[in-house]
Amino acid sequence: MLFRLGVVTFVVALLLPTAGVGSDSVPDQRLAQRLVVAPADVPRQWRKLYIPAHPLVQCIEGRRRLTDASARERGLVGTPNSGVWSFATVFASENEATRFYASVLDWAPTCIRRMLRRPRPAYIAAAEVLQIGRYGDRSQGWRLRFRSETRRAFDWAVVRTGRAVLVDVFLVAYFDDRWRDRTSGASASGSIALERTVLRKALERATRN
């Protein structure tokens, strides 16, 4: 089965001051639920459609099962060709969250590249740093471009905020033959603008009392 893959964004970041997100003021499961993508975060045409089973879910969920978390939540919104996978994990301590954050930085590129090889795309580029903006104390984002039937990319970002870690994976971007972003419905700034919006809204929800 050929999977149509797009921009996957894993953003790893300490999103807000420690006293806000991940503190005792918000129960862990509610915090995880607030961090994952919501239908209102994405284009209207995605809101009633959900991404089917995908090897990416096994890649992320399998790794999360190795951790000692106090709460987990998953959000999936999109179509078979575009969408967002969102995984939030809350830990008992900031030290545990920091260790998981560091582990994602290590295994995410290998995990995504291995997954991409299954449908045998014609070309897979090296992962490159994605300038998606800074969220909280630390943030990092990457892009992995590939060509199969069309030119697409996986963007990934991992977000660490207090005791919580958010992994958002976006299947969004389309490119022309010069690798210029031609994503429709994502404003003149292309796919990155949409990704930033999703992250910003997640953080706003997470800091609500």
C-alpha cells in the first residue's frame, strides 16, 4: 500500500515557564488533552476527516510505551493526503520529561527515514533544521524532503513544557520542481505558517486555568 506522506513536524520545545504548563494547577490528563491538535486548529476541510492507520503512529507510540508517563493523549486530524499527528506525554517530574525530550531528538530522524523507505520514494533528502520559531525555553524543528509521486516533506517538532512533551507531526507541504512551498490553504507563508498556528493554539490551551 502506498502511503502519501507530507510534512511531518516534530517540535521539541520547552514552551512556557515551568510554573505554568505542567504544574499541579492542571491535572495531567487534561494537560495532555489540551496540548494535542484540535479540529479548530486546522483548515476547515480537515475537520471532519481523520487520517487512517499509518506506520508513523507505531513509530511514535512504540517509543512512548518505553516511558513512565502519568498521562498520554493522541490527536489525529486531516485527510489521506494532509494532516497532523499529535502526541502529548506528561511525566511525574521535569527530569523525566527532559530525558524523553532528549531521546526524541535522537531517534526521530531515524524513525521517520525508516518509515519513508517502506513505500520506496524516488528521493529522500537529508534532514535539515526547520525555522519554525522558538517556543518556550528550548525548541527544535526539522524538515525531511522526499519525492515520490509529488514533492513533499516531513516536518517534525518536539515541545517540552514543564513536565509535558508534545510531538506534532505534519503532513502538509507540497513543493514545485524547484522545491518551493506551494501548499494550498496555508496562507502566503506556506506550510510553516499553518504549523506555527497549530503549535501556538496548543500552548494557549495548555496555559488556561
